[in-house]
Amino acid sequence: MMDKDVSQIGRWQEERDRIRAAEGPQRDSLLHERAQWTRRSIVTMIQKAKAGHIGGDFSVTDILTVLFNDVLRIDPADPAWAERDRFILSKGHCAAALYSTLAWCGFFSPSELDTFMAPLSPLNGHPNRRKVPGVETNTGPLGHGLPIGVGAAIAARLTHGPERVFVVLGDGEMQEGSNWEALMSAAHYRLDNLTITIDRNRLQQGAGTEETNSLDPLPEKLDAFGWEVREIDGHDYAALIQAYRPSMSGRPVAVIANTVKGKGVSFIENRVEWHHKVPDAAQVELALEELA
């Protein structure tokens, strides 16, 4: 297991306090600065590893930025804290975005990001809970994260714990039947301590989601399955913060975050081929310029 970075934890705590104390444009500016740092680190990680999922990493970055810098009750100095909120990245192929976020929080040193996908590195292409602090469960095979999240929410209910459970899914992943079984179970047990976010960038490997297996009308489907649905712009920090407020209905909460795959870099945005593509040296330089 990787070691925590005490000095980095201090920096994260200070900035988190500033973000939580700020309002309006100032808060948005602080969150945007943090998200851009994450995107720049993703570019360099994928360039060095010569592998990764940059498009989905970029679309989910603002979601992770808000969760880890404003919403989640976590303690990087004590990753196993019993009353921590649980976070599960079900779209585990976007591990670079998660690792960068966890490193910023101090779960491990940011210098470790240079080892992304290197031989024997704990920072594998999919997150491993036995190797990386802050990772609640191994993910990679799609359709597994939400069922595990339902189990975690039920466990919190049984122990009367204060923790909330947050699961982030890809929209292409919503074509997995296991997710719809989990949606039914969560609604049946009225797990109002469970919040899912669907990264609705409308692209998956090889094609658009609606070409592959249509999900729309997704809000109406989730509502029919018994969820409290909140549809937002997934790059709007204020909307994200508001969307993560506790359930108002006693039902589990589904946040549909409409995002742009490849958000932040012009030649990657909304391009299906960047689901799994590595930028060359010139593209890396241009991407870092746009993310400056």
C-alpha cells in the first residue's frame, strides 16, 4: 500500500477550506484551477505511459474536483476512517483522473503519478484497493461499481453510520444490465444515502451511446425506477455542488451530469477516437497550452 503525503494533505486541506469559504465566481475560479491542474497531470501521465483513456478522464475531471474538494467527508491521513463517505469510480478505466485527484488530496505523493501504468506500479490502468489508498473497490469490468455501492449504502443503513455513498458511472456503462438491477434494489430499499453520477458525455468506445444502444429518455427511466433525478451541466461547479446535496425525497439520488468528452482541449473534445488514444509530442504541447 502506498504511503500518505503529510505535506500534501496540508495543502489540500488549506485549499479545500478556501473553496468551501468562497462563493460565486471566486469559488468557481478555485475549482477550475484545481481541475485544470488535474487535466494537465492526466496529459503527462498518459504521454509517459503511452496508454490511457484521456477523453473520459477529461469529462469526469470537474465531477471529481467538486466531490473531493468540497463534498466528500474523507481523511487522506486515515483512509480507513469508519465514518468516511465512500466514493466508487465505477468507470475504472478513467483511473488517471482518479489517481491525479487522490494524489492532490495527499493519499499518496503526487510524484508517484510518474509511475502510471509502469511495470509493477500500484497505479495500474484500473484502480486496485489493495494497492492505492483512497480506492474503495477495484473497478474495471463495467457494471460492478453501482452494485457494490448499493451494498455499501445498505451496510451504512444497518450500522446507522453517517456516511454517504457516491458512485460515478459512465453513460455507456449504463447499457449493463447489472446497473439496472442495482437501481431497482436501491429504490426498493429507499437508500437515500446513495448518490450516483452518470458522466453523460454521449460517447463510448467506437461510437456514440445512442448509436450503440440508446439510453434516452434517461431521466424518465431513472425516475420510473424510483430515483430522485437531478440533471445538470457536469462542468458547472455551482450546479454540481447543488446536485450533491442530500436526498430531498427519501429516495436515492441520480445526478445526470451532461459533459463533453475530452473537455478542455479543442482537438479532443467530442471526438470518439480519443476514448483510448495517446497524444503525440506536438499534441501534448498544444494540450498543455490550452490547459494553462
